[in-house]
Amino acid sequence: MSRNVSWLTGLAAVLMFVIAGCSVDDEEQPDNGTAVPSTIHFEPTRYDQMYQVYDENRRSGRATFITSDSVLHSTHVLFDYTLRVAEARRLDADLRQLTGRMFERMSVLLEEELKKQYIIAPPPYGYDRVTAYFGVAQKLLAPETPLPPAVAPMVEKEVALITAHEGEATSPVTGTREDYTQYAPRGHYTRSERLSRYFQAMMWYGRAGFSISGETLTRDEARANALAGVLLARQLEIADAIRLPGTPTLDLWRRIYEPTAFLVGQSDDLTPPEYARLSREIFGETLPGGWVPQAQTDTDRFIAAAIALRPPKIIGGSQAGAAPPVSLRLFGQHFTTDSKMLQRLAAPFVPGRTMPTGLDVMAALGSPAAEKLLYDRGEFKNPAYGEAMSKLRVEFNARDDAEQWATAYDYWLHALRVLVNDRSFLGQYPAGYPGAARPNWWSSEAWMAKQLNAGLSGWAELRHDTILYVKQSYTTRAVQAVEPSPIVYVEPVPWVYGALIRLLSATREGLTAQGVFPAELAANYDEMTRLLRALLLISTRETLTEEEKKTADVDKPTADDLQRVADIGAILRRVETLPAPLRATITGDEDAMAALVADIYTDSNTDRVLEAAVGKVMTVAVPVPDNTPAIQAYGPIFSYYEFTSSMADRLTDAAWQQRINAGKAPDLFILPQ
């Protein structure tokens, strides 16, 4: 849009985009926007945050290009800070109370059990292992806790493996193979010792459990694990029945589980309430006291019923076979659609393909650019890959089109889908957005690559924020006062801004209902929502042709909307700034940079993990359409990296940022260097 459009009163608002796969023009980028190359440009910057690019535009008088990258990033910052506050303020305290209470109760029961004399052997309930299960978490949260002598060696060995987090080993408590590299604190959990301890305890509860199926499990082991799980689930309820002081124990469990389930999704494994209900159906209210034939038969019936109840969908470890083992976990890690996508597009479902890529997720979400790159890499030559990709697309698109978004994570995936699945260059327009006008560069490979780069980066931020709760899939064995920029352009993707508005609203409402939304962030949410609404109005108008503007029922942006867009750098800075009391407790030096990293997949055959990372901020410079004189606008975009690392060296944000600052980052994954 040019400056002669009256309703913008001098603030042209459209949008521009840039890059990838494009050749870089050798001529120097103009600082004042007066000389305009004929191609789209991108370039690295020295900036650590996206709003700094907008600040620079105002200082230098350059035209500003408001990118979807920048609002995606600020929404991620809000989402991540919200989760940190909820964890630091309530989830950690509830976890400590629940763990301490259950460890104390099981220690008493274990002591009583050791004193009993039996004429008939009792069922193998595993009082020692259930006590040790809670004892491990208790030692991780409060290392000074004394242990009952009967379980001390078991617990100390387990805690040593967790704190070393060096490789795979057999768990002293559960008896199953465990990938202890998963216990290395990363994501935002490196920001404080308390968050690191919370991370390791929740990772233990999320990964360790009592399996009742699996190729290497004997019938006796399955029975013992089933009864240990029943004991755990029943005691979680009994702790309420004996009226311990404080919040009821099962309520504590719900206060932790339900907010994380809203944010990420349902546990992929069976939960204690499910186990308790099923055990009553099979055993009745009173558990058998002797290991007699009837008790053994009932235990086998329980195992069969539990396996059929809700089989897990994600292979969360290196066990053999395509069927994940059925287990009870106190806070089992959560199922997400993208983990399923990665799993279904790798071995054993796609033979010979041991390491997937973020491109798989983007292609399943509908990105034409990702699909082309995967074709170029020869992935579709494998019939199993093409078949799996088609099924995943049909399944996800049907659910997403029906707006079946049960979690904040679903809202995120929807926002990424509408970003990368834009097919308006083919005449296919998003429902609910009437405009058909697009800039002439809209159909270029460069534009699609830019959107793919943004989608991958937004996805990396999502996986970073939820790294503790998402069940990771595995390959099995086999401001300063200055004049505003002269021109401001808004990227014409109103469907993305609308999706982010819905995401923020759902997150706020859902966490408020759970009692964990931090009131101190309400102003940040309000300001970000107002900005997104302004971008939605402006970009919706931007997609209208002159004829459509005469008849379309679309609100015009107000003067306040235009001012927000002009002040975007200052607004995003405020949105991403926490109140001082919160900054002191949940942030660290790593938060000074937008750069972050998350491991998203594990290949146990090669002992490698797939890392998705965001690096230094880049800028795009695009020729403004229909503007006289010709001019370029500049805006911030992500830099996306994808590479593998050793399982024993799962990267933290600090380690990744050090690598970037030392000039040791790998090549960019989508954009040319």
C-alpha cells in the first residue's frame, strides 16, 4: 500500500517479505531506503532481540516491515514466561508437598510390611520399589532427606544416574532401560537451581514408571509391575482418606496434572486415577492379601484390561518394536501431534529412516516449500514415507479444520499451520478472510522459504518452552524518544494474527480456570492482544483489492491502531519485559538473547539427537509495492538451525549461545549463509 491511501493517514501499511533459496544481491544494502535493488534481500545483524531492529529503523529513518516472525517470537516469550511463573509459584510447591507426603507414607508402610510374618506369600506389591519411586523424586527436590535403609542403596544409585545424565542404563528402581541423558536440565529450567530440581523430578515422574507390556518383559515382571502401579494409585487416594493435613493428595496431583494437560495435552501413559478405577473393577475395594491362583488370574485380567484401556501412541524410549509399552507413570509425558508426526515418518514405520527432520512436521502441516525440499532430498522415493505423510495430513487437517483445539499446544500448531500452509498464490484463500489482493512477490519461492523458516523457528520455540512435558519420540533399535519510521508495512497474513489472538486468549482463560495464570502478566497479555488486533485489521484491509474495499464488511484501523503499529519496537520490548520481582526469580543471562535450542527426537541406534535451534536475529529488506518513489522496508526474521548432537551432549541455551558467539554455529538450515 502506498502513502496516498487516505485511511492510513500517511502510515502505509502492507507488508513485505523475504528470502530463502534466493541469491544474495552483491550490492550493499542502502541505510536510508533510497536505492532499491530489484530483488528481495536478507542479511545478518548484530542484534539479540527482534525489537532492536525496529528501534534501529526509527533511529535511522528506514521504512519498517512488521514481520510475523516478530509477533510469533513475542508470543513465545509471553507463553514461556507464563509457564515459568506457574511452575515457580505453584507447580513446584505442589510437587514438593505431594512427593514429601507420599514418600513419608510409603516409608511407614514399607517399615510395617518388613515386620510382617506371612503364612501365605503376599502378592508382589513392591512396597520397596514404590517407596523408592517417591524417594528418588524427594532426593532430587530435597537432597538432605534421609532414606529408609531398605531402599537407600536403590535410591542413591538412581539419583546418581540422573544427576550424571550420561547415557543409557538399567534403572535400579523400575528395572527397565532408561535414557538418562533426558535428565540434563535444559530449556528455561537452567535459569535457577529450583527450576532445575523441578525439571529432574518431573522428568523422573514423566519417564519412569511400571511397565506391564513390552517384548523383554516376563509375565512375572509384568504382574509385579502391575501390582506396584495399583499400590501407588490406591495409596494416592488413601492418603486423602486418612485426612492428612493440607490440600488433599489427589487434589495436589490434579493441581499439577491438569494445567500441564491443558497446556500440552493428555498424558500418553496411564494415570493413577485410571489405574485406581480399573483396579476396583477387577479386584474390588480390597486388594488380595495372598498370592493365590485367583489373585494371579485377577492380576492377569487387570493387565489385559489396562493394555486395552488407552494404549500409548508415542515410543518414548529405545525399546525394540513398534508398539510403545503400556505403563503407569505419576505424571506421564504428554502426547502431541508433532511428536506423532516425527515418529510415524521414521523407522520402524519408514524403514531405514532413523532421523526425521523439522521439515517433516512443516510438510505435514501443509507447507509447499517443505514438501519441495523433502522431494529434492528423495524422501518421497520411499513409498512408506509418502503413505505416512498422506495419512498424517488428512488426520491433522481434519481435526484442525474442525477447530478441535483442546490445548494451548494445539493453538500453537494451528498458528504455525496457517503460516506455512498459505496457498493463496494458487487462488486458495483462508476461510473467513475475504481479500484476494497480494503483492507481486507473494508467489515466489523466496516468500515461501521465508514462511517456512518462520514456521520452523516458531516450532523450535514451542518445543523449547514445553521440553519437560512433551513426550519425545524415539527411533527404536533395529526505549529512546525518536521520530517514527516514515513508512510502516504489515505482513499481510491476518489469519496468523487471528490465530495468535486465539492462542493468547485460550492460554489466559485456561490457566485462569486452573488458578495458575500469573496476574502480573495480565498487562503484557493485554498489550500484545491490542497490537495483534491492530495488525489483524491493517493486514485484512491489505489483502483487499480496490473493488473489494468498496463492498467488504471490514473494519478500518483506528488512529490508535496505527500508532501501535508505528510504535511496535517499544511495544514488543514492553511485552517481553517481566515485572522486576519476577525477573529476579525465573530469568537468567540466557534470556538476553532470542537464541535458544531444543532437542526434539532421539535415535538410539546412533546415540544422536535432533536439535532445533533459533540463532541471531536476521533482517529482511523488501521492495515496497506500489510506492512512489521506490523504497525498501526492513524487518526482523528468525534464523533457524537444525543439526544432530550426541545424546550425551543435549544442548542447553547457554551452550548454544556460546557456540553462536564463538562463530561455531552450523550453516543455516533454510536460508543461504
